[in-house]
Amino acid sequence: VEGYSLAVVRRFPQADICTMEAYPDTVVIRAMAPYIPLMIFRSIFLYVAEMDLVREGQVTTVVFDKRKLMYFHQPSMEWYFLSWKATMSSDGVTRHRKLQPVYAAFRTAAGLGREALFRDHPAAAFHRLDIGYAESLREALES
């Protein structure tokens, strides 16, 4: 992928969880389907939270490659921001990068959902995290 060698740690039908030898402190979650149902979404991200590398504090960065997603799901985003990111933060994962889909409707819906989360949850753990958006894996890793 874009000059980076990704090693698939676990494959789900809707996403791959990958590591990179060149970036041992990073886990990449790569969406492989246009939509990920909430229960599967949770399973994917909970798998990452339970990885030995994460639990041992060796991971500081998660890149969520959403470029293949076509459908936005607000309940998934709420769980991801409010619950999962808080858990990850307690294990030392403080840097989150997201690769956005090209679909304007997805970007608009995600932006509106994110604005509501930031407004409605001013004390949430995600406010203390380094969250960024990128167009490529290279940009995500270097930003």
C-alpha cells in the first residue's frame, strides 16, 4: 500500500487489521467494505484494543483507513469516539489518523456527527487526543 508493507494481523470480512515493520508503534485498520454493521465494527475495534502490542503500551498510533466506506453510521461513530478511544487512551494510544473516503456525502455526514459529539461531550477523553485526517497512508504516518 503506497510504498508501505502492511502485515495483516487479522482479517474480518469488512476490515483488515495490520501492522508495519517500519512503524512498530502503529496499527492500521483498513475498511474493506462499503459498510460495516455496528456489531462487526465493535468486534474489529475491540480486537485491536485487546492486542498484546496495545495492552503492553507499544502502540501509540491507530490509522483508520475509511477510504472504501460509502455509508456513514452515527451510532458506530459515537461508540468509537466515546468508548473505544477512551479505552485506547488509557493504554497509551493517543494519536489517531483517519483516511477519509472520497464520497462527499460521507464526509459531510461524518463532519456533522463529529461536530455534535464535540459539542455534546465537552469533557470526553477524545478531546485530549491527537486526531487528524489525511488523504493517504503516507500523509497519515508523517503528520
